[in-house]
Amino acid sequence: MGKWAEYRKLSGNLLVLFSTTLDTHYQYTLRRTISQIIYIEWKLITLELRSDVIIKNDLVTSILFIIIGVSILLFGCSRTVYGVSEGTYVMQGTQDEIQKPAITFNVGKRTFSFTYDILSSYSPYGSWDFEDDNIVAKTDDGKYTYIFEVMDNDTIRFVQKGSSPITTVEGNTPVTDGAEFAFEDNLGN
């Protein structure tokens, strides 16, 4: 097995090892870092093959470079990052047992549906994304935006500032600023 093939196999194994312990956000950064290291190593090997100049491309040095990069990545990001779980989050502290406001997230499709008024024929549905540690959900028709602060993987909190007003057909406000929603189930499970 050639030097280049050994290097690619080892760096691929390191990527698998480190990426299984990281959040999705950091897996992308790790993949980019390792890809850049592989590209630099490839350029050095190409240079060595093209000229008579002998460049020492020590595999141990390359591995050390990868480990230092991963260490900087892991230890430089000491803040805990939470995500959203796929399924339904139900508002806590409401007295209405018939219809508690709830938002359901489909993580794979990045869609949501939000229910808070059983008398309304309008059903807020659309796409969502993360912006500044918040979930920003926008309806497909562009009429409404709902912002939720991610407290942990099982709790989100409604943020009125920047969100569309939430009112029922009867004129009530079922969801107010700071209302907490707790994760209750996975879609269909």
C-alpha cells in the first residue's frame, strides 16, 4: 500500500472516530478541516512526484497535524450547543386540556406545524432553521414567523420579539412571551 493510500485510510478512520462524538454542527467543520489537510498533503505528494526534490512527508507529522486541528476544534468550542428533537413540543402551564398549543418539527425535512386554535381553519405550516441559537419558523405563505429559544433538547421557549402575534379566532392570546414548550413524542411513535 502506497504512502498516499495509507494516509487516506488513516485520516478517514480518524474522521469517523471523531465525528461520532460531535454534534452535527461541528461534524461539518471537522470534515472541512480534515478535507483541507488531505488536500495540502496531496499537493505536497504531487510536488514530490513532479520534482527531484525530496520532501519528507512523514505520516506521523500528518496525523499530529490532524489531532492538533481536532483538539483546537473541540476545546475551542466549550459552549454546549442544543438542538431540536424530531417530534412534538407541547406548551406547559396551560389550563386548557382540550387544545394545548403545540409545535411539531420534522428535522429531516426542516418543516413544522403549529397548532394553537382548534376553531381556526388556518394551520401554520412551513420551514424552520436555526438563527443565533433560536429556532425561526416561517410559514410557507410568508405571513407568519415564530421564534423559539432552545433551552435544551427537550425544552423550547417562545420569543415574542420578532415573532408574529398569536391570537385565536375569539381574540385570545394562547401563547405569550416566554411560554415553555416541552418535548412529548416522536412523530408517530
